[in-house]
Amino acid sequence: MSENLNSNNLENDEFNVINEDSDYTDLITRLNEIKSTIALLEKTIFK
């Protein structure tokens, strides 16, 4: 019984790592979009 629980915990941990990687990738993508938007706004303001 405990072997089954340990197996489930390992699978959940792997799933959490994958989700965290995906979250960080999404965050980096969003931050790059924000950076680009700010750069465009700066160009517009300082023309």
C-alpha cells in the first residue's frame, strides 16, 4: 500500500516540476512582452 502512495507522490512531484517550468516560461514570455511594450512607449514619448 505504501509503495503505491510513494509512486503517486513521485508522479505528482514530476507533474509539479513540469507545471513550474511551464509557469516560469510563461512568466518570462510575458515579461519580454512587457519589456517590448515599454520600449515602444519610450520611443513614442521621447520623439
